[in-house]
Amino acid sequence: MTPWEKVEKENETLLTTTFVNLIPNTAYKFILTCKDTSEMISKELQITTDYGRPSDSIESVNVTFDYPIIRIEWSSPSISIDSFTEYRIFIDNKDSFVSTKSNTSFQISNKYIDSKSHTVSIAVCYVNNQNATLCSSKNKAEKSFSFSIPTTTTTAPPTSPSTTSNGIYSYSISICVFLFSLINIFLI
């Protein structure tokens, strides 16, 4: 416990202190006794401490692509499962997605299949009793990726010459070349 600190506020004198090294998710009972001008007033407070910002982050992230699905997978943190409530997945530090703590994978939209380089990062988060979200550093769990839509090329088989009704192949270019050769022979 830190020493009491006196705070003057709007014609009142307040005393504050900070309790340190409390254990997360533990019930504590405090008895607050104040002296009014003529009497002592006591009040008992039951307070359960909350978890703070998760200290650990994700160690490894992997991004795979099986058109049209981009799948992000990560390792579980080494902290207690009770000390976090969710994962936050960030794409390019803008788009944020939430995944429950029971999942270690997530599929993202194919809007990222655009041949551009993107960065995915994952934070371990805890939503505390005041409904505030506190997250670990996401810089440790970061991976760059770039995917494009696969292109398929088809090769047409070579075309064979068409046949006429009497079974003769139709070679339109060959006939022109043959006729031109005959004309050249007669002119010489």
C-alpha cells in the first residue's frame, strides 16, 4: 500500500491510496473507517480484482491461401486461458476482426487477393469488468502476405483441316500457293 495522499476537492478533503501487488481475479475485503466530526463511520467493501493487459503475445503466425480463402493461423499464448477473453486480428493496422479465445485460426475476406503486400498482426486481449478492452502488443505476432487470383490458361488443340463431302482435305492456303506456283512456271 502506498502512503495516504491528501486531495483537496470542492470544500472536501479526500485521502487516497493505491494497493499494489494484488493478485488478479481475487476477492478482497476492505473495511473503510472514516471519522466524521462527531462519530466513526465504517463501511465494508468487497472487491474482486480484475486482470490487466495481457503480458504475453502470440509467438507465430501463418497465412495460407487456397483460392478463394485466406486463412490465418497462430499459436496460443503461454499465459493462463482465464487471463484473456479474445484475439484481435489486424490487417494493415486498419481492419480489425475479433476471434474467440477457443480459436487459433480465422478466415478473411478475399478483398485482400489483390497482389498487394498486406500485414496481419494478432493481439491477445482481455475485456475487463469495466468493459474496456486491453490488448497485448501485436508487433511480435506479425506476418506479411501477398496473394493474387490464380489465372488459368487453356491451350487449344491444333486444328486439323476440314474435309469436304467427298473426303478431300480443304487446304485453302495450300491451293493458293499451288496456283501461284503454276502461274510462275507458265510465265517463265
